[in-house]
Amino acid sequence: MKAVAVFPGKQDSIHLADLPEPGVDDVPDGRGVLVDVLRVGVDGTDKEINDAEYGAAPEDYDFLVTGHESFGRVLEVGSNVRNIEPGDYVVATVRRPGDSIYDRIGTSDMTTDETYRERGINLLHGYLTERYVDDTEFIVGVPAALSEVGVLLEPISIVEKGIEQAYEIQRRLKLWRPARAAVLGAGTLGLLATLALRLRGLDVTTLARTGPPTLNSELVEALGARYLSTREVPLVEAAETYGPFDVVFEATGASVVAFEAMEALGKNGVLVLTGISSGDREIEVPGDRIMLNFVLGNKVAVGTVNANRSYFESGVWDMALAEARYPGWLGRLLTHRVQGLDNYEEMMRLLTEEKDAIKVFVEVAKDAGNGEV
């Protein structure tokens, strides 16, 4: 069975590997779900793993199958699987439980373990292969009506977690009704965050470096949100004009932007950090002013890593609502299709060179069920 893999720690080692065929009996207690992979989304994480910035191979392997944004159709289920049937569309979560108390209560995304396991990222094979099997606990059903955009569920789960965590934190205020939000970055995560915040009724300003008009700016404005180029309107100035921002959702991975966001955040506001900065860049910040305003303004900054099952389920609801309220919007994010696992070099080229790409995805197989995917 074909799979796209890297040799962790070896730069530009992406290649076509061979995996044994999986089966439902690979998962004990009749809990296995065998899935035919239809599409896999790829992003900066896959590029960084191929750049040897991180990633580790599973035990007994010298390679790691990449791809953590899955979408497929169930082929077979074990005897104790009740919530999924053959023919269902599904997405699998990414992180798997470790040993901490948080892992044991179903919140492995909050683990305190030093070593964690994530499919397609660290110590577990990912989904850029023909088929996979997993425990039903980690398989999330996707309605057939969302089959064309189901591959976006993993990235939207990150957005769901960040926003839900912001609301959970602000229960401390007894009454918190956010009205204005800023989203920093207009890539896949930034656009999905703009969508989720608009679905919750917030006035949203999305900021990115590139000036309009672009597809990204059109997508923002199609949601009734505001698009600004930071080359024309700096973030702090945008906060003075369109704020105060009750929520700032950072989706750039640039540390300088994160600290600017701390200055732009309004009183009693929450800054959600989702980007990951690679390297050890040093920057100068007005630390005393930021600290003073955070303390006097009761502000919060929270980091969020990939999501547990509950946030995937929330993502299904928001995707369904988005299809009803903004028909066709989600599908416009799927800008660059790669046909087949054999074309992994084209996949990497798009991730590396295609600056206009919003979401690159690999179409691993056609949907044998109805041919819509």
C-alpha cells in the first residue's frame, strides 16, 4: 500500500513508501474502523517536517507517513463499533492519549507529557496513504452534505478550540459579550477563524500583509467582515479605529505579530495564539507597557494546540451552518488540488512556492460511493 513519507531529521527526504495493509483487527476489542482515504489536506506542518525541523518515526520504522488533515469513507468496522457504519464519511483526530491525567480524561490536547503522539507529525503514521485503521474513539462522522469540504474539518477544529477556550476563560467575568474581534493572518486558519467569529455574530477585522484585492480579501468580505493590509493600516491603528477588540485570534506564527496583538487587545480581552514560530528569532518589544496594560486591563493570552474530539464535532456544526449561511464559501478555500499520492513532489512545490494557495490538498482516491468527491 502506497504512502507519502519522510525520513525524520533528513531534509527534503519526502518519498513514496510502502505500508502493510491495515485491518479492523489491528485495533483490539472490536473497536477498529477501516477507512478508505479520499482526500488529505497539507499545510506548513508538512513542509516543516520535510525541512527536518521536527517529527519522529513510529517504533520499528525509519520513516514517518505525513499528512494529518484526513477525510475518507468507512470500509469496515469492528464488532463493537456503534456510532459509525460502512459508507459513512469520516475525519480522524490527530493527537493520541499519553499518560497524564488530562490524557486519561479525554483531553490529550492538554497533555503535560513531555512526549506526545500525533498522527502524521510525531511517532505515529499520518493519513497520506491509501487506507488507515483507527479506534472508533478518534473517528468523527461527517454528513454527506459536507463531503466536498470535509477535508477542512481538522483545521477548523483548531479554530473551534481556540474560540471555545476564550469563552470558557471569560466565564470569570460573569458577563462577557464580545462584540469586536481581530483575526491576524488570512491563510486557511485566519479565514476559518473569521468565519467562526462571524457565525457567532462578532464584527470582525481580518488583517494580513497583502493588500486587496485578492481571493483572501474577497473571502473575508463575503462574510461581511473587514479586510485590512497591515502595510497600509498597522494593527494598533486598526484597534483604535475598529476596536476595542474583545478577541484577537492570531494565525500568523510570527512572534512580532503576537506582541503587537497584546498591545491591540482591549480591556477584558482574550488573545488566542495558534501560530508556531520556528527558529530563535529575537525581537524588541515595549515590555513594560504591555505588562502594565495586561494587568490593569485584566487581559488574557492563551495558546492552543491541535484539538480533541469535541472540537471536531463543534466544527461539523459550524461547517453545516456555514454552508447554509454562506453557500459555497468553504469550497473556495480548496484552491490547489494534487491528483494522487504519486505527485508528492508537486504537493511540496505548491506548499513551498505557491504563495496564492489557501488550501493545498491531495485527492488520494475518487469516492466510489457517489462520485461527488
